[in-house]
Amino acid sequence: MAATIVWFRNDLRLADNPALDAATQRGGEVIPVYIWAPEEEGRWSPGAASRWWLHQSLLQLDAALREHGSRLILRRGPTGEALRGLAAETHSDAVFWNRRYEPAVVARDTTIKATLRSDGVRVDSFNGSLLFEPWTIHTKADRPFQVFTPFWRSCLDATPPARPLPTPRKLAPPKRWPGTAVLESFALEPSIDWAGGIRSAWRPGETGAGYQLRRFLDSGLAEYSEQRNRPDVVGSSRLSPHLHFGELSPRQVWHAVHDHVDRETESGMLKAGECFLREIGWREFSHHLLFHFAHTIDTPLRPEFERFPWRDDLSDLQAWQHGRTGYPIVDAGMRELWSTGWMHNRVRMIAASFLVKDLLIPWRGGAEWFWDTLVDADLANNTLGWQWTSGCGADAAPYFRVFNPVSQGEKFDPGGGYVRRWVPELAGLASKWLHRPWEAPTEVLAAARIDLGTTYPLPIVDHSLARQRALAAFAAVKRSR
């Protein structure tokens, strides 16, 4: 039997990989390939942090394949030409891959599929990235959902996801391996090594993903409902980059959580499991929206928000990007992001609200910054999150909900551990003043060696006034509908 090419994308794992499993079940030689073609993804090609992660994950995938008698072939795009050339070179009569759902990628894949089939090559694609594909969940009127709760209810009423597929025992290699590019030639890692903080915070690859999942189940799930909003503790799963790069499938997570809950008898575990899987549901919802409303990557789902009176203020945008807004919880989050390539989800909401509502800077600017700096930068999740915060997307936050960075900090970082870690110039300040240093008495600031405006910035905007300005702008947009 002729060889089968397995085209890896955002599915950088061997376990529960439907395309790889189908190729091994078919029999014959299996040729794994990854093709680097960022220009084909338009303006949303992988950002700097994502490229660093991709480099590490590809190294891990190649090592795992070699343990199974195979290896990873690397090629450069254009993708269609690369696949056609590899098929001819290896006499492969089939190409299998797992589907992606971003608009530019869907269009590209459709063209590639037609071209390969015209060459007489069998092409099959599979679902390796979602619990429920976007076209399988719909309203009673056969329309896509735009509100999360009924969407998730419909998912839970559907046929449950199948059990994960096992890792292939062995992959049949070709008699002669085709040529491969050198990973370093993709220049995914920075020329100046700024990734030290990311490197120390993460363990990319399928093995690292499995470790993170086990850690969360054993020491995080039971307290998830209560701790998930606390950035000062390790209360979240930290699985998002592993899910984005497909080092772990949502199906694996789904069944691991259910199996763990079934084994445990402590009270609250069922509730915690349901709470966590609901967050996986938000990931599903984001891909559902992006697939059905492709324009939302650049324009609001609610068209009236095209008239919103945004401010174009580069100085304020840069203060936010660099964690110099004068609001400690916002600055802590932005510095955590810069250092580790990740930010706690509660803090993401606070920081995003501050940008679009306190500063009235367009959500696209925030989305682009997150895209470049997050190791879990996912187009669907990023778009949903920013449009939700801005009030212009599906299931959007009420326009009148403007996060107060002071009260949010005091509620979710009550002891100040998070702020003290990421804003060390405030470390000596008592918790009473930590989230509002500008209100601290002069002698308290002096004792903590803080000179506001010098060692730490004064607030770049008065939150109470900014809130009123934002409410007036949102109300005007509402009236104009």
C-alpha cells in the first residue's frame, strides 16, 4: 500500500490524534509533516510568544515520533505546493489532517483539498480540536448560537464526546525518508533571547501537557470553583497553551475530568468538574462564533459599535502595554504577560476592561497586543474575549459593567501577593493601600520607599471620571441603533 502523509498543524501530539490514527489504521507507510507558511494566515500569523512555543513543541513532537520509529518532516510553504511535492516525492496516495476553523485557514484548506483530489490523491480531514464541531450545534431554528448558556446546554444535550484514541504503538516509516528543512531555519525563536521568563514558566509539548493536566486534577480541581478567580494562587488549570497547540485534546480533558470526578467522593468535586468543563465550553463557543461569524476577527458582531467614539492615544496604549497605568492589578497583569507569555483570566478581564472602557482605546489594539505576547494566543478565544469585554460581540458583557481596578484587586488579590510579585516597587506597601497607592498617606509611602510619579506612576486616568465617560459613549451608541 502507498504511503499516507499526516499533516500536523495545531495538533502536535500522538495520543487522540484522529488523522494519525486513521493513517495507521489504513496501513502502509506514514509520513508526518509540518509546513511553516505563516503568510497564509494573513495578519493573524503566529505572534512572537506563539512562535517560541511552536519551536519547542515541534522539537518535542519530533522526539516523540522518533520513539515510535518515525520522525517529523519539516517543509516551507506555500502549503499546497509543499504537500503536492511531498506526495509526488514519496509516492503517497493520501493526505490526512485534523481540521482548523479560522476563516483564512478554512479557505486555504478547501483549495488544497480540491487541488490534491484533482491529482488523484485521497484527502480526509478529521475533528481533533473540538468537542463539538461548529455546524453540529445550532438553535431550534437551525441558526448559530450567539449566547453562551443555551449553546452550552445544547452541547450537554448532544451525544457525549467519544473516548480519546490511544497513542499508536509504532508508525511504519518509509523505506527512504524525504528531505526536511532545519527547524532553526524557520526563525521561530527570538534573535535576542527575551524568553527566559516564558522558558521557566512552561514545559511545552505533549509530555508537559500531560503533566499539567495531572497536576490540575490532583491539586487544583477540587478548589477550582473557589480559587479560579484568584491570581495570587495557582487556582486555574493553565492548560490553555497546550490546548491551543493541540498537545492535549479537549476530548482528553473532558474524559480525564469526568473520570477523576467519578473516582473521588469528596463533596463539591462534581460541582468543581462542571465548573471547569464550562470553561472548556467557552472555548467551544468561541470557535462556534468564529466559524459562523468570520468577520468578527476585525469588525464587531454588533454593527452599531462601528460608530463607537474610540480614542487614538498611543501614549495611553503604551502605558497599558508596559504595565505603567498606575493601577496595580492592571500593571501586575501586563507585566506577568510580558514575562511569562500568560495572564490569569480574571486579570485579563480587568486589564481589557481598563483599556477599552477606562481609556476608550479600540479593542483591536488590545487584541493585537495579546496576540503577539500570549503563548496561548488563539484567534477564536482572543476575538470572543475582546468583543465580550467591549460589549460589541456575542453574549457581550453589559455595556454598563465597567470593572473597577481597585475593588477588583482588593477582592481577588486581597493579600496583595499577586501585585507584590509583579509590581515589586509596591512590595513594601500595606495591603490596605496596595491597590490604591495614590490614597496612602505621605509617611506610609515614604516608609515603603515609594515616590509616586517616579518609582511608580500616578494613575493615568481617574477611574470614576473614566467610567462616566465610557457610560456616556456606550449610551450614545445604544440610542443610535
